Amino acid sequence: MAGTDDRDCNEIIEAARAAQHHKDAASDTPEHGRKRNWDVASIGVGMGIGSAALAAALLFAKNSRRK
């Protein structure tokens, strides 16, 4: 019965090696669903332009009511 235990142990080790191989192969592939990291500077510029446009629109609306 000692031969049976060795065979079972070898099957377990082989299964662990196969699982590790699959894990390593999966980690080498690039992720398709990665999220894009936004640059903080571009967000700041966009907010600045948006704020300036909003202020200009409010000044224009206030100016046109006086006439």
C-alpha cells in the first residue's frame, strides 16, 4: 500500500504544479478591462475652462438684461 500513497502524493503535486502554471500564464497576459487612469492636470484644466465658460455665460446674461 505504500505505492498507492506515493502515487496519490504525486498526483497532488502534479495538480499543484499545473495550477501554478495556469496562474503564471494568466498573469503574463494583459488585462482587457483595465480602467484608464486620468491625469490630474487635465482634470484641473477642464474644470478651469468649464468654470470660465460658466462665469462668462452668467456675465453675458446679466449684461443683456440691462438693455
